Amino acid sequence: MRWQPALFDEPVTRATVAVEVGPRSAWLRGYGLHRLLEELDVPVMICPFRRCLTMPVDRVGDLLALLEHRDKRVVELTTVER
């Protein structure tokens, strides 16, 4: 039987992830996201205005599935108009 970490066992790695979804891009804030995006082979850049990770909106579903199912992290998803 595989050990499953509790939701808030490790506060640094189990912190909440904030995802703001726009028309073409999504802005991400949270610990360890760059490693997960590399694992999913998602193109990512750092937004110079918001100073956070930016990714294409069509790959947000893949990231949400990984964060919520495998890593058991809380995700705050917000839609923004720009």
C-alpha cells in the first residue's frame, strides 16, 4: 500500500496554488510549479508585469489534474478579463 500524504503535512509543498485564467494565458502562483510544468512539458515563461509564471490556457486542465489528483493540493481558479 502506497503512503498518501495528508493535505497539509508539508506546509511548504502543500500550499495553495492560485491560477488566474485569461483569454489566451494563465498566470500561476505557488510553490514548485515550474517542476510540474516541466514534467507535463508545458511551455512556460515569467510574466514581466505580474512577476509570476505564465502558461497557455489550453494546458491548464493538465496542470489542474496533476495538482488536485496526484499532489492533493488546493487550487484557487479565477477567471480574469484583460
